[in-house]
Amino acid sequence: MINIPKGTKDVLPQDSYKWQYVESVAREVATLFNLKEIRTPTFEHTELFNRGVGETTDVVTKEMYTFKDKGDRSITLKPEGTAGVGRSYIENGLGNGALPAKMYYLIPAFRYERPQAGRLREFHQFGVEVYGASSAQTDAETILIADTLLKKLGLQIKLYINSIGCPTCRAAYNQALKDYFHPHLGALCGDCRTRFEKNPLRLLDCKEEGCKAVNKDAPKILDYLCEDCAAHFEEVKSCLALAGVDYEIDPRIVRGLDYYTRTVFEFVSTSIGAQGTVCGGGRYDGLIEQLGGKPTPAVGFAAGIERLLMVMEQSGVVIPEPIKPTVYLAGMDGDCRKKAFELATILRNHGVIAEVDLMERSLKAQFKYADKLGAKYVAVIGGNELEEGRANVKSMETGESVPVAFGEIVEYFLN
Ligand SMILES: [Zn+2]
Ligand SMILES: [Zn+2]
């Protein structure tokens, strides 16, 4: 027997409706905000992620599925959705079209991580990318997309926002961080000592206890915002208030990549037993330029589907079950079974969900199976029925039976 690769998961037929539900709500919300789906390849040149995700990130340094293809090119399975969309935006000249370009994606993504609860090596994401608009309303609208989605999925959530400024105000802030952390370097983890040199903002992100203790009193970015960034952040907040969305400011949210600018946000589940971030995003005005395009304002977010499903389950959200067959056509034997097959075809052609025995079961076993499927009706065709040109239609709910002529069966189930 060949087993499934470590860190991957099958979505089985009895569970796939949950995925389809989340995906359909995501598409519905995307449509509501007039986003168009973009589909980019599952693999890209490795260089794209080195530039587009950031060479110092854990994702790029430790977690990428990278391999040489037969043409000796370095290829990587996408570890996230944004870089591919950015590449496509530049390559296809989407910036020359009507702006903003409002896009969403539903993708598998791949990271070589130590498998643990809620973390898989192949996982799935819904993401939104809005390119070409720098207004604060764009940030607010993007946050609203996520807010609408999470609420439609039945989640209780809290929004945390922050601004990490622009390269101008961040230069002053980075210096303040360095001044603050310098005397504490000995207490920081190895990763953080590297971050201190390369990207001090990411020191605030560290989950190590020792680092967290030092971080507590670090200077706050909001005190260092330039005038434009401060005004932008005020405007984002006022748009959120206008939309009736509650938020809290959390200065510890930093998206530690160079191309992130201004607004950053996270949605956290507040249901009992289901803590944790369900969605994160922000503005990244530096990304498209970093990927070789013209400077282009951009904002977006991503939410992991597995994570959403896990939190929905922990929060007791009931996902609507798939539609059950309307009618199971049970044929006694030989010609009766053929008639059942024929009627099932006619019913399906008229849009009625009909099921028929494919296992050559006895009539009794067919009834049992129809019950298991949750069919609303069983239409029995025995010798007598065949002769008289009708089926005996039994309601599985009430147990009542009525004869229905073969020629009227479509009409019967359409009404
Ligand atoms: Zn600024
Ligand atoms: Zn650390």
C-alpha cells in the first residue's frame, strides 16, 4: 500500500461539501465586492519568491518546495498567493487597464513545515489583491471584504489594525528600534540577532519568550509615522467606523517584509475554544516595484481554508449539508430495473436529483440504501407496476405511497 505524503490530507467525499461551502461563500463575497478571480500557475521560478516573499523570511529560507526541473531550471511550488499575482499583473500589463485591479484567488499552497495541528505542507488559501489604488478607502474596503467573509461564515471575530508607515517614517523607526534593542542583544534568540541587522521590524514578531519579554517595551511605530502616513491611518479608521466595523489598534502587528507599507491587519477568532488569527493582510506598496514593475500601490489579505474550517468547527458553526437525492428508483428485477434506469435518466434531464441501483441489490436492500442516502422518495417498480405503466412512489418521510404513471413522473417530482 502507498500512503499519503506526510503533511498532506485527503478531502473525502463525505467532507468535501464543507470545503465547497467555504469556497462558495468566498466567491459570493468576492462577487459582492466586484473582485475577479485570477488563476496563476502552481509553480513559478524560484527567483519570484526570493524577491516577492523576501529572502530573509522563514518561508523562503526554510520552507519552500524547490526543485530543479528537467531543463535544470529552479522551480518552486507556490508557498503563498501574492507573488504569483504580482508577477502576472506586471507580465500581462494589467496596470494599463481599468484600475484598480480587484482580484481574488483560491489556491493550494505548499510549505515544508513540521506537520502539526492546523499546519499542513499542502494547504489552501483564499486571497484578495487590489492593485493600483492608494486611497485609505481601498484599505478599508479590503478589510471589509475579509470582515464580510468571516461574518458570513458564522465566525465571531475581532479586527486588529496597525500602521507600519512608509520607507520614510520607517527609517526613523528602525533606528529607534536598533537603539532600543542594542543593549538587549544578548537576551534575544539567534534569529532575532540576524533580524536586528537586516530588518529590525521583524524583532517585534518573534514568538520566543525571551524576545517577547524584551519586545514589550519597544518603541511603537505609531509614534513615528510621518504626516502622510498618520493621515492615511486616520482615514482608514474613519472609513471602518463609517462601515460599522469595530477594531482595536495593536502595535505588535508588523508584517516584517520590506514591501509592506502603512495599514496591516489581522482578524482573530473570539469564540471560546477557537483562539487565533484566521486572516491577515495589509498594504504592500513596494511589492510590484520589487518584482520589477512600475511603483504600484497594492493591498490584500489571505485566509487559510483549513484554518477557517477548523475554527468554524470549534465554534460550532453548522455547515449546510449537501442536497439529498429527491427520488431513488427501485426496480425489482430485469425489465423493472431497466425501467428504473430509464426513468432516472428522464428525471435527471429535467433537473431532478435521481438515484438508481447500480449494485444489483434486492428490493429490500435498495430501500435500505435509499434510506441511507436520505432520498426523499422511493419509486418502486415491480412486475405489476411495470405492467400497469406506473411506479409506486413512497414518501420516506410520511411512509405514504401513491401510484404515479411513468408519463407523469417528471411532473410529479417537479411540483
Ligand atoms: Zn510615512
Ligand atoms: Zn527572537
